[in-house]
Amino acid sequence: MNWIKYPLLPIALFGTFGGLVLAASCETEHGRCVDNFVCVDTKFTNCSGEKFVCSDVKGCEY
Amino acid sequence: MSERNRLKVSKYNHILKLNCTRINSSIVFNALTCALIELNDIYVSSLHLTKPGNKLSKKILNEKGYKDIVEQLTYGGFLLNQNFDELSFLRYLSNSSRYSSKAISLTILPTLRCNFKCIYCYEDHPNQTMTPDVEEKLVEIIQKRLESGSSSLFIEWYGGEPLLCLDIVERLSKRFIAFSKKYNIPFSAGMVTNGYLLNRKVINLLKELNIKRFQITLDGPPNVHNERRKLYSNGRKTFDKILENISLASEESIAVVLRINADKTNFNTLDELLNILNDYKFNEKNVSPYLGFVKATTTACRDRIEYCFSEEEFAMNNADFIRKLFDYGFKNYSFPSPSYHLCGAVTDGVYAISPNGDLFKCWETVSIPEERVGNILDNKPRSEDQINLLKWMTYDPFKINKCKKCNIFPICFGGCPSASVKHISGKIFRDVSCNTYKHNIYLNKMMEIVYSKYLRGDFKKEEEAKKERLSKDILNKEESKDKSTANSDNAQEDIKDKSSQDLEN
């Protein structure tokens, strides 16, 4: 078995840290959270699809 | 393993048999976690990964070589505890994100005017520019939210054409930057612009105002684009100027999301556009093309309906297009991510603010006053506004039966909410629609591309490049502290000259 993409939403973390914020990271065509930064919210979307806000601007890579 | 801890197969696994390089393998994607693996077919069949809900026998877990595989598959969400309800998990995540976010995320429209007249635009363009009292109220509201504990601020500049009011963008951005320092919260911004009014001075100013990304549209090679996206004042061509400005933005390290609005009339010409982008070496820069799905969703663009693709047609064409992007060496790709966040239109505290202070939940409605959900200058809420707001905030994709059963629900969440809410204005025409991934051809193509990237070693290279960029960023930030903000006055003058020329002609 080879990993191509690790889970962006590791179920294993759910509960350990109390849920969403620490459990999620994101990656989209528009940008992604990198390193240990995590996704905290949507910003406004248009018909191109979801876009995300990182927990810290430094963690956002476009 | 006790009975309580028995494992079952996720309902969100997607399996693509590889039929070329590695004959005995498949790639497996899980739509809940968005993990992707290459797995020997022996495991795919013996663990019954194609059978949602299937419980694993104790016997197979004791077989040689299975322990580690099962652990990893569980980590990736392909297998899970038999009592774990994936749908409830999604609902929890979705509600947390939707109703309890501490991030402020606003779309600000400094003007509804536009210097373009695009044939498919869904907006009307009344002569409306943000007034000082709206600006002040907006700043006051954001400050109140920050004082009550909001943890970050993101602004999308939108319009109309936001660069027609660069002075407003600058004034407000400076206030937001000051808040970012005062409250020690991250602030960043993006801008949806047609790109025509950009130049080096403007770009440098926008950079200083924390704008990290432009969304700019090119609709095909020059002859096609120029027919679809003309200057409002005189119908003049816009392609060359926009292309030049994308190049400038890219040189100044502002990311460009390059939207290509596709329908039946231009899709066949997009190879020619890709060749042009390739000549500019945009594939080596931070320019990310993607295909926009043109839909005739409002009265302003309803007459375009006969030229729009069906969902399935668009999925097929988009699958071809992303393969071409990959072949041309563009680094962006729309690999799905968990989208339990839902659209901003149905998320608490997310608004688009029009120049007169009207609040809207969806971009498509910003020029339709009957669709507003409030006004920031109002002291008392109006019942019509509250009725509008409730229809968005009570939208519930978990009540849509076909969605609950759908195996891509975690990356789609019922598609565009606008299709499921009632629009009292009668001016919105959204059909209930699924995400492009619903069509296997697109999801399979995406899985193939990501697998090709993996085989080519792209992910390792990306990791290395990312580390290098982060080091450079730290150096650049130190240097930029020494730069003055003298660009501002010059840039404002440039825009005024150019926009008044275009609008008043």
C-alpha cells in the first residue's frame, strides 16, 4: 500500500482535541493551509467552489 | 478485536482500477477524509472495500500482513468502527463550522459599477458607490466583532469592478491592517477583478494592502475573449491588456486564479488560450487557470441559457481540461477537499456588503435589492430581510434524501444552496445541481492525475519548493518593512485617470 494523499480530515483526531478546528486542514484549487496551520472557516464562495481561511495568514499558500 | 471494535467499510470509498503501469493495483479515494492510496487488488477484494458498510471478519484480520494495512486504512477513513456514523460526524463538523466560527469573512463591494460589459454577467450595474457613512459603519461593526473575540479577518473585494474605487479599497484596508495589529489577528484579502485597471503601481499598492490573490478572467484566445468581455464605454478589446497585467501581478508575487468561463461557444477554443499562457510561462508561475461553469442564473443573463453546458457536459469537458492543464505543467488541480464547511451563503456571519450597505448572503444576488438580508445602517431589522436570512440559514442538505445516500456527499454537501432556497424576487434561476465530482469521469480523471503526479515525484518537489518559499518569505518580510508606502498617491492618480476615461467616454 502506498500513500498518495494523506487524509485531510483524520477521523482518528476527532474527539482527541474536541473536534473541528484541530482536526481539519484544507487544500483547494485556490489555496491551502500548509504545515501545521489548519482551516478554520469558509470565506465567501462563488461558483468556482469552496475557498478557505487558514487559522493564520502565514499558513495560507496560494 | 472485541465485537465492539469491529470494523466496517466506509460508505465513501471510490476505487479506480489501474490498467496501465501497475496491473494488480487500484487507487482508492475516500470522499470523507479525501485520503488517496494505491492498494494491491488482493486487499481491495479481500477487505471488500467496494461494499459500503460491510463488516470485516475477525478471521481476515489475523491473516499475515493484514494488521498494518488495516491500521493504515483506518487512519485514512477507508475502514472505521462499525458503530461510527459517518453522516452524524459530517453533521457535527458542518454545524460547528457553520454556526460557531470565530473568523470574520466578508465580501465588500465598493461599487456596483463596472468598466466591462460581459455578455453573460449575472449582475445589473447601477451607478452605486460606497458612501462614507457605510464605510464607517462597516469599520465599526468589524471592530465590535474583533472586540468580542473574532480570531481572524478575511476580505474579498468584489463588485462591479472594485478597482474603480481603489480609494475606498485603500482606506478600508488601512483600517483593517490597523485592527490586525491592535487585536493581533491575521488579516488577508483577495480581489475579484477584471484586471484591466491594474498596473505595477496599483499592484504594489494592493500588495501593501495585504491582497494576496486576484481572480481574473480570460475567456479564450484574443478573438473569442474580446467578443465576450468588452469595455463598457466603447466596446474596445481587453485581452492584451489583461494578459500583460496578469504577467505583472505574477512578477510581483501576487497569485492569480485565472477563471475561464466556459460554455458551448468558447470551449473548443481553449487549446489556443492554453498555448498563449504557456508562451508566457504562466505554468512556472503562481497563475492557476480553472474552468468556470457559466449558468444562466439571473434575469440579467437568462438569455444565455441555450449556450450553457449541462452538468454532465461540463464535467466531461472539465475532465479533459484539467488533464491538459496537467500536461502543460500547471501545478494547480482541483483535488477535492472536505467541504463540510458549506458555502458562505449559508454560514453564520458571512455577508456580501453592497455599496449602499445592503447585506446579501449570495454573490449572485448582490444587485437584486429584494434579496437582501439586511442593511448595516438599519437600526431595526425588517421582517422581509429576516425572512430572507432565515431561508439561507435553515438550508439543510442533510434533509435532501438523494444527498444523504450519495457517495460524494462529503465533498459536495448538496451543491449550490441557492438552488434549494426560495427566492422571493423571482429573479434567480438556479436548478438543483450536483458537484462536478458526481460525474465519475471527472473524479476518476482527478484521481489519475494526482496518481501521475505522485509517480512523477511532484509531491516531494512541492515540499522542497514550499520550504524554500517559506525561507524567502521571511527574508522578504524583513526587507519590505524598510520600504515606504509612497506608491499610494501615484497609484490612485493612475486609476482615476484611466477609469474616468473609460467610464465617461
